[in-house]
Amino acid sequence: MPRFPRLFFCLILWLLAIPQRSPAQQLPSYDRAEALIRHGKADEGIAILRSLLASEPHNLKALNLLGVALTQKRDLAAADREFLRALQLDPKFYPALENLATNEFTLKDYAASEKHFLEAAKFTPDDPAVNSFLGKITFKRGEYARAAQYLRKSASLFTREPALAVALVQSELETGKDASALERLSQISAQSTPLRAQFQLALALATHNHFAEAIPYFEAVKNQYPDSYDAGFNLAICYVETRQFTRAIDLLLALKSHGYKTAELDNLLAESYHGTGQLQPEIDALREATQLAPEDENNYIDLAALCIDHDGFDLALEVLDVGLRYRPQSDRLVFQRGIAHAMKNEFALAERDFQLASQLAPDKNLSYAGLGVGYMQTGNVAEAIRTLRERIKEKPADATLQYLLGKALIRSGASSGDAEFAEVRRAFEASIKLSPSFVPSKVELAKIDLLENRVDEAVSLLETARSLDPEDNAAWSQLAIAYRRQGKLDEAKEALVTLSKLNAEQRAKATTGRVRLVKQDPAPSP
């Protein structure tokens, strides 16, 4: 959260038109006191004001100015007493309200400060200073919608206090107003904005997937603090997300040369090497990540998946066995081991692992997912079809086996009019009958209906699938096609919009799961 520098108190005394009892005597004394205080001679000004108030105890302007002078001397308690005396005489005297609320903010009494600023806002609803403080208070509480409303009214102060503009951008990002937030970036000068505020701005942008926009601010912090792990690591994430893999590699290696050795750094470095097609360095980075964080299952899974992608099935099994020594109850490691066995055509071992993974995490239905991987990704589709048919004879009421048979037949090249294509339809229909809530079978049967021009039947299936699983991308994509075939262009457009949002959310979840943005400030006091 950005730290806001204290605003100097706005002496708006010249705006007041308070009738005075003896203007001929008071104005020169008051003016002299004000001039002295403006020039930092608070003690002399205070002496004049106390003399004036001895004869004019109800002089609101003098009480307020005395409070300002005492504030200048950092005697906030005494200053607040003078502001309160003025308010006792006139509760609507908003200059004293503002100055009292400012002191309370400085003392971190935010509840009292907010109360008095809200009272002052009744008289000056568009005052930039009042709204800036209300914006800071609500921002600190995480009330971003309210903070944005106040901060927009303090725009005239952005040049003097750039942290206000940063807080407004953050508030708009938090409330889904990304377009407005990005437009405001031009109002934030890198030269005048404190590095801590730039770090927080970059962090907010990256957190909301605006990685390209975050880069200049992270770079500014990194240039000032070249040894900062936090700034460097976050900047590397942004480079990776914008596919600037070479720059990410250079930056991450520089961090390693400064003595930083973390699993997350190696994991990100591995992804950067993957982006440039450097296989061995990618393997080395992931292997080091497993050594630095031996209980983190993600690094074993990433390394094993890399081995499987390059047909290194035995090496993948070795990696996963090491991980399982540290995390023997990890359903994900067991599941990944099942995939490696399946890719080696070791179906008995694969099924054992898929079943074990399902027992470790029954809510994930991993045994079915594993069978799908095992039967579909080995490349031996004919063998997969033969095996599935045999298993269906043994377990004819298994909806997932029926689904997998239909997928295998499609993968074998079955097309409309073939005998096997009729078997595809029967398999998906059987799967739906056995498990009416199993969405994948409904989507696949809808695809067949679309191929055979049964558009209405396809729409019915897809609308049901959508209601069962609103986050199923395949259902939404096929529904958009089906609606267009029906001539329902508005519905098709809405389906595509939803699909786009789902894809964006899933990309964000994938990023969050892979690496974390470091949220600490880059240095104690930039």
C-alpha cells in the first residue's frame, strides 16, 4: 500500500469573511502573525495571536491560525485544542474542521479524521484536499469504489502528490475499471513519483494482468536498486508474460549471480528457457528447483512433464519417485506418474496410479481423467479402442468408459456415414444416459449433431451442459457456433464474450499458480 507524504496545511484564511469587533486594531496584528508563521517564525506569530485572543477570545480566524502555528511546531495536541475551541464557537467553521481532521490523520486516528473530513465535505464537497484525505482513508480500508470517487476529485493535487494518482489507478483496477485506470497512467510522471509508489503501481498492474504496462515502473525501481530481488523477480515475470524470454533470462541470471537462489526463480528461469527452446538449461533449472524446495510438488510435476514431452518416460518416473519420497500423499504426483506409465503403455501400472490418485483426492475424479490420458495420448489408438471395448463389456454401466470410447473412435478417423461413426453416437448417448450430469459427453454428442445438421438438438444439449458447468469452455464455444447456425446472432455474440472471459480467467489462474508476484517494497525507503 503506498505511503502518502503529508500535505502541508492549506491556509485558506483569506477566503473567510468573518465580521470582527475591532478591525482597525485586529487586522494588522493578525496579518503580522500570519506573515511570521508563513515564514517559519511560529513562536513570534503565536505570541501575537495569544495577545490578540486575550482581547478577542471568539476570533475564529485567530484560533484557527494559532492551531496552524502549533501544528507547525509539531505540537498537535495543543493545535487540536485550538481547532476544537473554534468549532465550539461555530461548528460550521470548516477551515478548523479540515485542519483538525488533517492532524488526526497524521496521528493515525483515521476514524476521527474521516468523521471530521466528512463534516467539512458538507460545506466544500469538491475541495481537492478534503477529497484526497477521504480517498486515502477509504483506500487504506480497501473500500476501492469509494476511494476512487474521492480521489477523482483530488486530481488537481496529482502533480504535487503522485501517490494519489497511483492510489486512484489501483482503486479502478480493483473495481474492474481497467480501461480508465490505464488511461490515467499518462498522468503519472516517473520522474516525480516516489519509487515505492511506482513499485506498488507496477504490482497492481501486473496483478491484474497488465504486464506490459507494469514493465516501465518495475524497470525504474530495478534501475535504482539493481540488487533488489523483489523488483527483479517481478520484472522477470512481466518479461515472461510478454514473451521477452531473453530479457527474462538475462535478468534472472543476474539475480542468481548476486547470490539469490530460490525455487521460484529457477521455475521462472526454466519457463524462460522453454520460451527460447533451450531444453538442457530448462531441465537443469527445474532440477535445481526440486533441490531448493524438495517438498514443493510443482517443480517435480513441471520437470516430469518436460521429460514426458521429450519421451523421457523413465527419467520422468525417477523424478516423480523422488518427489513422492517428500510428498507421499500427493495426488498430483501420483497422477503424473500414472501418465508416465500410460505413455510407456504400462496400463496396469497407470490404472493403479490413477485409482490411487482418485482415492487421495476423490473430488477431482482423477481415475477417469487418467484413463483418458492413458488411452488417448499413447498414439496407439487402435489398441485403445480394443481395450476400451473390452472394458465396456466388463463394466457396461461406466459412463466415462463410454465417453472415452467415443473419443477414441473419433481420433481413429471415424466420420459421418461410417459404421464406426454410428458407434460414436451410441457411445456418447450411452454415456449421457448413464450419467446425465457428465458434461463432456453432452458436448461431444452436440458436435455430432452439428455435423449431421441437427442444430436444435445440439443447442438443447449445449444449453444443458452450460447450466451444469458454466465454466466449460467447450460448451460455450460450440454453443456460439450452434446459435449462429440458428441465426441467433446476439446469443452467439454473448456466448463468445463469455468464452473470452473464461479464457482470460483461466490464463490468470494458470499464471497465479505458476509464479507469485513479490509484494514487498524493493527497499526500506526508496
